[in-house]
Amino acid sequence: MYDLKDNRVTQDNVLVSASYRMGLNEKRLLIACISKLDPESKAWKAGRAEAEMIATEWGELYGIGPKSAYREMREAAKGLFERSVRIYGDSKKGKEIRWLSAWEWSQNEGRVVLTFSGPVLYYLTGMLDQFTSYDLLGVSGLKSIHSIRLYELASQFKGTGWRHIELDELRKMLSLGDAYQTWDNLKRKVIDRATKEITAKSDLDVSYEIVKRGRPVVAIKLHVSEKQQLELL
């Protein structure tokens, strides 16, 4: 069995700030499999790369019982196969790419295999100097997709200790659509919950302050610091 305890998730910053929607288990499977890729392998030149996940690995990483682990993993892989990610250039251009080109499963072996698409591999295995990397174990306790995404966005700026995010950009990156249009809803149901969970259950302390233009809140300023040691729950 592959030991995931020391794995790191590495992604190009363009991908971290891209727009996509997926469920919690889909995101958990995605980052666990990304952590098995060599970010300097240049696998994107070959146009494909695979990562295997075993049910026992899944169960140990996310605290899932053996009876549920394979079922959750397979459903997550099936969902990921239908997912895409939107990468924006300027206001007049962008592109949408698939995460996966194929996936396999074996109930007898309790495993799934994800085959990443060539276009997305460019942002996962062609690392130069504009990338974000974090410990997989550091986010394994998070139980909200918004918490994991906000964690990734905060991790981009661990070096500076803060990040300014316009609310419109945040909604786009989290692919919220028409949900949480008012500041009060966005604050209570997304930002407050995510920052509290990140601080309580990850290896980062994240808080924020609001940014106004006149009376409306138009942005948040995230404050990010690394904990000395992650307390496993």
C-alpha cells in the first residue's frame, strides 16, 4: 500500500485560481491522486499519466470505514470523469478542459485508477516557479469543498501572509453561480465556515477582514499563517 502521509499536492497557480465545481469526495480523490504525480516529470508531453487509489489508503487518509471506502472512491471517480475546469485568460478569452480522459475500477482489488487528461497535466507536471504546494495530510480533515478550495487559495500566499480577493473573483473560482449573491449569505455560509474549519482542522491559521468601496463589501483580505505542528483530530 502506498503511504500518503508525506505526500504533497502541487499545482500550477493558474489551476489553483481556476473555476470549477465538484463534490467533497471528488475533490478528496483528485488531490490524493495529484499527490502521487511527480510535478517535475513533464508527463504532459506524453499526454497522459495515471494515479491509482486503493480503498485502504482512502480509508486511512480520510477516516472512512472499510465498508464505505471503496464505494465512496468509485462514486468520486465516476463523478470526476464528468467534471471540467475553466481557466481564464483576460476578460475576453479562456478555455475549459477535462480533468480525466479515463478511469478504471476493480471491486475485487478495491481500487480505482484515474487517467489525467493531457491538457490538465500541463498544470500538474510542468512546474516551473509559479505553483502552489501543500501537504496532503494538512487538508485531510477538512469536510467541505469550500474549505479545501479556500485553503488552496490561501496557500498560494503563505509567503506574504495575506491575499486580497475580490468577491466576484471568489464566486467565480468557487463556481458558486447564482448562489450566495448577498454578502451576508456568502459570509455566513461560505467564508466564515471555511475559515473556521481551516483554522480548526488544517495546518494553516486563516482569518479575514472585509474590504469596502463606499458601503458595499467588495473583497476580503485573507490573513494566512502556518501552524508550528498539525494536531491530528
